[in-house]
Amino acid sequence: MKDQEFMGLGMAAIQERDMHPEYRAEETRWRESMVRFHEQERALRTAVRRQVSASQEEQMTLYMNGYAELEKRFNAEAEGFTNRWLQKRKDAHGLVYRGRGERFSDLLLQVSSVPDENLSRVLSTALRSDQADLAQAVGMEAFERGHFGVFRDHAASHPTVARSLELLNKTPGYDQLIARTHKAMGPPRADADALIPGIEEKRWAARQVENDQGRRNLEEFYGGPTVRRIVGRRTDEVRVSGV
């Protein structure tokens, strides 16, 4: 089968309320798990803004290096999600079309001209005469027209095929999958202005300088680097000898 047939290339976008419940449930869980990449991007911005002594160019370089790794990990997860559903579409496509006769395309075209009120009668005739291809064509046409009573009659005789047909019609195709995963859930990217240190970052940097100076003063007093020793509930600063 051609790739575009099971990938759903060019198919119209499906409204969320009409999507297959299995797909909607898995997409919801996946989207919730992708929030962590947005949190990590915010943490990256904060870490870069705290580099108050760095130039704007240096800040952007630090940010883009970190973002590249973040984006790589996100894309791997997004591709994993889209590939799983494209494979499900491929499997469903195989079940719907596998083994159909050479005239199946002609039957689909003929059934498309059958009036709505006659679909049920044509399906009944196909089932009684064991014309599987014709019954399949009627079932597909009924689904596309929204005549779900006729579709359910067909599904009763071919449940596996009917489930696969429903998945194909209610699962986003390739273009919509990409839009709802890579494009909609990718972590935002900061511009240079968003990396300029603010008051909070400057205060944080100043506190770090004070802490470093205090640690150096303590080391000078003891004559070397110090470590913390916990004795019971008391914590003592102890000089590290031989340093």
C-alpha cells in the first residue's frame, strides 16, 4: 500500500471531540508528560540569566547549547509518539484493505453513488450473497457519510475490520499528528532580550559572591579549606589538614 494511504497525508483535520477515544487518552497522557520540557527550558533561562558577568553573546551561546540538548530529547519523545500512532494506522489500514479483490476500488466508486436510503438494502444483499468486498465498500461509505446504523450492521459481521476502519477515520493523519506534537508541545525558545538578567538574578549573583567571600574568609582563618562535621546535633567547621 502507498505510504500516504495509511499515514493520512492530506486528510482533513479531525476535531478533538471526534477523535478516537484511545488516541485522545494516550495523547492527553503524553502532553502532560511533555510539560517537564517546558519546566526545564524555564530553568535553563534562569541559569543563563544568573550569569550576570557574561556578555549577551556569551549568554545566547550558553542558552542555545543547553536548548539544543533539550530539543533533541523532546524530538525523540515526540517522534516516538507519532511513530507509534502511524504504525497503528498502518496496521489498521492493512486489516481494512488486505485481501480485497482487484475490483474493490471500482466497488467503492459504485457505492459512492448509492442514495443514503438504499445503503442498508445494498449491505443486506451483499451479506446474504457473501460478497465481502461489496459489504466492505458499503460499510466504509456508510461510515464516511455518518450513517452509523448501517456501519454497525456491517461491523456486526466484521468487527475487527470495523474497529480498524473507525481508527483510521478518527485518528489524526501525519500532518495533524506533527502539528499536535512537535509544533504544539515543543519547548519555547528564548530570544536575547529574555536572557537579560533582572533584579532577582542580580540579587542572586550578589548573594553568591557574599557566600564565596565568607567561605574564603573562613578558610583563611583556619589556614585551609574546611569541611562540615556533624556531631550529634552540632555541626562544627573543621580545617582539612595537609592542604
